Amino acid sequence: MVRGGSSSLGSESHSEDSFSYYKEPFHEKAFFHYLLFVLVIATLIISAFSLIRTNKLTGAAVADTISVNDFLQKLTSHSEMKSYIGVAPLNIVQINQNNLANLQAQINGLDTSYIGNFAVQYPDSIVIYDYKNDAIKGNINLQPQPQLPADFFAKLNSHPELQGLQDQQPTGGQLDEASLNTLNQQFPDVYANAKVGDFLLRYQTKLIIYDYAQDIIVNAVGLG
């Protein structure tokens, strides 16, 4: 009996020792769960803040974007630009401090007062356009004008396609290979029969492609 009792007491003592040396893992402690909760909440707050900031930046970028259609519509609404209605520019560049020096080497008279304006390049000209104030600031003819034969306009104006346009001064010049290739890609139906050396003449209401050597109107297209 005594032995049995001693044995029982010994077992109980051993169990108590084992319990006294047991350490609760850190991940089971209440403090750990509280800390984890705080970290999750902090992450959600940071994510929400980042999302709000991203939306604000995106909105600002969209607000500053200019619609190409609106840009060209306003540009070609000017009387001196009506002959370019429907003509896609080769390039549109906004003048800034970074590209000013390079553009000055190509365009005489360009200075810091033109910063913010746009240089719009067509096959035969570069137009300086102030989009904000809707104003044409300059128009530079890119093609050197050949010495026209004395009877050039007499022959041209004798064609019925030129009726009502005789008093207007057209813009344009002779087509070179590079310009013709570009125009053929953009408007194949208009320039399908045009050749290098033909004259591309823009009036306010009509586009004329004229072969002076053969005295032929290659094509006449209404504008506007």
C-alpha cells in the first residue's frame, strides 16, 4: 500500500514538473494575434492610400491629355488652314525647353515665346499653332518653290475644275518621291495616279493635282 502510494505520489510530482516547464509557443499567445491584427489593418490603410493617390495621378494625366480630333478640328477651322481639312499631319510636337534648340535649327525665328505651342508638320509645311489660345503663330513652307513657267496659271486656270478658284493663291508645290509615298499610304485613292513632279495645289475648298507637262488635272478633290 505504502509502495503503491509512494509510486502514485512520485507520478504526480513528475507530472507537475512537466507542466511547470511547458512554454506556450509565441504564435499561440494573445499578443501575437493582436500584433497580427494591427499589421493587417495597417496594410489595408496603406493600400487604400496608394489606390487613392494612383487614381488622383491618373485623373490629372487624363485631364491634361489633348484630343487629336479636337486639336485638328480647331486648327483647320482657321481660314488659312481649310485646305488641310482631312489631311493627316506627319508629326505634331509640343515645343518645350528640351527640344527648343533642335527646333530652332530647323525653324528660323523660333524663340522661348513659342514654348507651349505646337509644331504641326505637313508634307509641304510646318504650322506653329497655339492650341490654348487657338491661334496660328506661323506657317513655314517646306518645299522650295520652283520658278513657274510664265503660262503656268493661264494653263491651269483654263481647266473647268478651277472655275471659281482663279482669284485664289494656292499653297503647295511639286511632289517629290518621299512626299508622294507618304501621301499614297495615307490617301491611296486621292494620289493613285499622281507622279513625282506633279504639282500639289491646295485651295480653300479644293485640292488639285496638276501635271503641267501634259497639261492634265490628275485629280481634283473637294475639301471641307
